[in-house]
Amino acid sequence: MNVQAGNSAFCFLTCTPKPETLEFARELAQDALQYNVDVFIMIDFNNVNLSDINASPNIQLLQIPNEQCFKHNYRNTIWLGGSRVVTAWDKALLYFNLINKNYSFVWLSEDDVFFPSVQSFRSLHELYSNTSDFIVPSIELNLLGDASYWHWGWANGNFFPPWAHAMVNVIGLSQRMLIAVDNHVQWLGRVPFHEFLFNIIAMHLNYTIVAPPELTTDVWLASYSFEDIRRRPHNLYHPLKNLTIQKLWRQRFVF
Amino acid sequence: MIIFIFRLANESLINNNTIEWNHFEILCRDNQTLDSIRQNLTNFYNEFEKNKGKFSANNRRLLRQRIVQLAEQCQKQNISKDVISFAMELANHAYKLPERT
């Protein structure tokens, strides 16, 4: 069972929040008042002026200086090369591990994950958050620690086998799962690649992992139609990068 | 079994006072071909996907439990593997158990 019941958090991970994300966040935050989930938007770009953003009082906008992330070892979470060593992922993990540790369960979602409705999140949250440590779209095992394919070379030296990975564009983490992540980050001095970090930690600690059917449509590459969404309105979909389409499709739903 | 799922679903929905699922009744009629049963099961599954968010978390867990029990009974009676596998999929879509790693 999860460590304790209590308030939960949902955090959108963005470079800068688009109007469509803000609008859905407002809707989600309003609905989530009924079941004690606080809604956050992590904004990676520190040149965004928060006072220019028309958010609702129910949404908390977050910005964290990159230096703070370096200082506390929260870097490299999604890094596979390039100059952007710190992103909204690092900042959200830092925030919920070191700054605001009050939540018994935390959801993290990139903004190209499509939620057909607030109900799609609500049913997922109510069904699994009280009894799971890690909610993830899938679990792909690499039992022997074969580093010769995918991004497994990055796991060498960070984790003993067995290994596991998954798409993690939307995930749920219990408080003890977050603590375990922080312990590993502080030991290593940086964050291992996110697509195996959570899976491996949860597996090694024998934590409760659930890969619900609602997240099977979180994949690396796919093209979705409205008909796909209509057939499974309680699934979450990734990638759907066109936020205008996200908004239009949400408006077309009548439950 | 199909009749049972139909009743179970309807009971849950009625208890929740959400929607009615009358056309499930078609699953219960006699003299159907295998193809029509398969189609009805597919329709059933599709309807379940559309409406499962209206079940309470507790009802969804209960649904899983009861559908799995039913599938076990079917196994003992040598009922089609397709039906059993459908039941297990439906059970998972009602409530997915933790993964065994």
C-alpha cells in the first residue's frame, strides 16, 4: 500500500505554458478541488514573467532557477546530449522532493499528453493513487543489464541489473517513491535518465507498480484521430503536440 | 457468463445512478452465431471503455474481482478460451492489478 493518504498534486511540465494548457489546468484544478488534488504548472523558461500569465487562483505557477537545480543535483533527467541539462522535469522533481514535500502522491505530465476530459484524470487518480507507488504507461524489462541497445549505455554504473524502462510522459509517484528517487539522486550527484530511473527504482525496492490500460496510449510516436479518442475517452494520449487540436477535441466531448 | 456480466454492469450503473445500458440485453439472446456473439462482445467492450469512468473506484475493483471469479468458473466448464480471454481483458480494464516484475 502507499505510505499514507492525503493531498495529491498534479504538475504540468512545460517550457512556457500555452493558453490551451492553462485553460485545461484551470478546468482540472476546479474539478480537483472535490478530491484534494492541487494543480501546478512548472515553467522551465525563467525569462517568462509570471505576472503576465492569466492563471486562476487554483493553479500554482512554478519557476526554479537552474542554479538551484545544479546545487541540489537535479539535472540530466531527460538529457541525452545537448546543452539543456536542466529542464522542467528536473525542476518538478526538485520541487516535490525538497521544497514542497507535503504530498502523498504526485502526478507529472508533459504538456503534449492529451487528457480527453477532467474525468479521464479523475477516474485514473481515484482508482490507483491510494494503492500504488508508481503509475506508468508500461514496463519493459532488461533483466540481465544488456547495455548494447536503446539508451541502456546510460544506465551502466548507475544501477545494478535488473533494469526496466518505459515511456514516462505521464506518471504518478507516491511519497516514498519520490524519497527513493531523491536518495538515488543525492548518491549519484545527478538524475539518471527518466525513462529508466523510476522503473528501476520501483522494481528494485519492490514497490507497487501499475501500468493501467488507460495509459497504453502513451507511446513514443503515434497519430491519433478523434475517433480513437471517442472509442477510449478515459485513456490519456501521447504524443499530441498540437494544443489547438487538444482543445478542440476536449470541447467535442459530451459525457 | 455474458448474462452475468450484463447484469453486473447494469447493477453497478444503476447503483451509481449514472446511465442505462439497455442494449446489453442483446448479449443474452439465444440462437446467435459465433460471429454475432463476437460482435456483441466487441460492442460490449467498447461501451465499457466509454463509460467506465462513471463507475466508482470501489465498483471497478469489485467488477474485476467478480469477472475474474466468473472467468475461473468458465475455465472449469471448458467454455471457449476466447470468452475467458475477453473476460480477463475486461477485468484488467476495470481495474489493473500491479505488475509482477
